Amino acid sequence: MVLTIEKKYAPNSEEEDDHWQGTTSDDTDMIVLHRFFDKHADKIGKELLSLSKPSADGDITAINGKRAWDGLCALLVDLGSPLEVPRPSTLNSSEHREYLDLMARYAHRNTESMKRLFVETDVPSVRVPLISQSILAN
């Protein structure tokens, strides 16, 4: 997916305003936006197309609304169905294969530089009653 960024220009000047706005985007942002536009495409389309009604004074927003809707439709078709929302695993850490592989792969690494990022806390152990475990398994 290609994300276009609108360039800002300084008022009364042809020079670009190149300073960083303090935000970045990543794959998670793209996934969330894809899911949002897919879910709300009908409402967004109605709103954009309502701008498309030509006005007597030749308002350019009518053309821009139609173009934006056409572009969004084309993009959603190109992207296909959005990814499913990830579901938390019901496995504990000793059963989770990917977790065990990750831990084994990085077991030899020194973690001293990371200690300042974590805080030790008391975590009460939670026991799931046997009847609940059988419900969760199904």
C-alpha cells in the first residue's frame, strides 16, 4: 500500500515547510486504516459523494469528493479483504511454540541494557477452574 503525504507550503511563499510533524506510520496503522475504510466504506462514500453535487458557483470540492471516492474504491479493491483482528492465544507460555522458539533464539543475549524498561511487580497467579478450561478449549 502506498501512503501519500500532502506537502505543506509556508504561507505567502513557494518554499516547502520541511520540518517533521512528529508522527510516523507503520504496518499496524495501515492494517487499522484498511479495516476502518473497509468497514465504513458505505458511510464514507455517501459523505464524499454528497460533496459531488455541483454547486452554482462551480465549487471544486464536488470534483474532489468524487475523485477521493473513486481513489478509495480502487485502493480497497487492490488491497482485497482486510486482515482479521488478531485473537489472543489461549496457550500458556510453556505450550506456545512461537514463544518458545523466540526465547530459545535469543536465550544467549545479554539483557542488561533492557532492564531499565521493565518494573518488577507481584503478579497473583490466576487459576482457571477445570470447568472453564474445558469451555475455553471448545
